[in-house]
Amino acid sequence: MSRRRASGFTLLEVLVALVLLAAGLALAFATLRAATTLAERGELRAQGNERMRAVQGFLRRNLSTALPLPFHTDPDTFRQSRFLGEPDRLRFVADLPGYLGRGGPYLYDIQADEQGRLSARFALVQTGQTVEDAGIARPELLADGLRSVRFRYRGMDGQGGLGPWQDAWRSGELLPLQVAMDVRGEDGRAWPTMIVSLLHSEGGAGGGAQAQAPP
């Protein structure tokens, strides 16, 4: 025993110790990497949820208070457009928040493009027409990196009840009862469907003749 202790560890014992040390370090690095990945995913998901809430909150506030004011008047037929909706675009009039401009009724032009961007343009509404406001001439980017955006619209049926959802709202002279927005984010996850009831809606059916839309 004295001679063995004096000679130190054997080569096999050193190799076993090194293998155990390497395994421990590998396990520690793997655990640290997994924790870092989970933290990054959690942060990205939190950022995505915050962006989703911000976009839906902005649209919900302004859509719910959409005004039955015309933003375009056809010079030939004198038909007025108060709300126009397509699967990837909707236009309506609402008061502009003070942080975006000087306030008052503005045309909200919300549109999703092929690059996955959801943006909003604003134009001042005066006497049934729109007037460009130099202070907010540039579009506001609401969200980007989206896989898909789809708007749907709902009015009244012939019996005075809720009608079916439609991909377009062509009764430009009337506001729909409800507007829905379906979005898929960059990661493919679907946002919770946003359904907004319009306070000033007259509940007309959305399948009527199409009003003349501004260029």
C-alpha cells in the first residue's frame, strides 16, 4: 500500500478521471445551451405576443369607433363610400389619435402586402373627400414578417339577424356589423382571431352593389 501511494495514480485511473470530467463538462454545456435556447425562444415568443397585442389593440380601438362618414363621393352617381373591405385591405373613417397627428376624422387604409407587411396609411377627411396630410404622409408599419393576413366582414341577413362572414364588403355606404382579422405569424402560428363589433354600424348586408372606390 505504501509503495502504491508513493507511485501516484495509474494511467488507467487518470484516463477514467479525464473521461468523467469530459462527460461532466459536456453535460454542463449541453444543459447551458438548452437553457439559453429556451430563454431565447421564450423572449421571441414574448416579443411576438406583445406585437400581436399591440396590432390587435390598435385595430380594435379604431375599428370599433369607425364613423359613418364618407371618404369618397362618386362625381357621377354621388354615391358615397364609408367603408370598403377586401380580404387583404380595408378602409374606414375614425378619429386619429393625438400621437399620430392633429386629430379629427381620418381615412384609415389598412393593407397587407405580398412581403408580409401590415401597414396603415392615413388621410384627412373633409366634405366627403380625402386630403393628404404632409405631417403623416408616410405609411405606418404595424407588423412585418407575417405569413398571411385575412380580413372578413359580417352584416345583417334578410331577416334582420347576423349574416354569414364574407371576404369582401361592397356596400360602401354602410358599415358592417363586425370585422374579423386572421393572421399567421412568421413562425406559422396563428394569432387569436380578432373580432370587432362596430359601434356606429347600420348593419347593412355586404353583398350589395359595389361603391365606386377611390384610386
